[in-house]
Amino acid sequence: MATRDRRPPLRIYVAPGCSGCRTARTLAETVRHARPGYPVEVVDLAERPGASLPEGVIGVPTYLLGEVVVSLGNPEPAELLRRLDSGVVTVDDD
């Protein structure tokens, strides 16, 4: 029986004119370097006008792990990595 990691994606919602969104983009790169292969998506709301937002996205930057808001605003990098690590679940393949 093989075992694989099933990791919920990290989505970071940003928008133009947001003072903390440059830091959010940098933090996305930090995660990509610290956790290679971890699914990270930066969602720029300017590129999706009129798109519906997940529940809990009430401002930017907002960080979602799967469908769960893990931070409104920028978390400390170590705290975000800890949350990502605790969000990893192991699934057995038959």
C-alpha cells in the first residue's frame, strides 16, 4: 500500500493598491522555496473582476488553506509554514 501526502492548496488573495500585498507576494515565494512542490496560488482580484469570492475573504491580503481562512493580513513566515505543515494529511492508496 502506497502512502501519499494530500495537501490543501494555499491561496493568497491580493489586489492592486493594497499596501500589504507586495509582502504577500513575497511570502508566497518564501513558501515556494521553503516547501517545494506545495501548491501555492496568488489570486489577483484585479484579474478576476466580478468573480465570486470564497467565504471569509473580506479584505486583502487573505490567506486560505483549502477553504479555510488562516490569516487576514500577512502572517509571520514561520507561523504560515507551521500552519501549512499541520494541514498536511496522509492518505493511504490501495
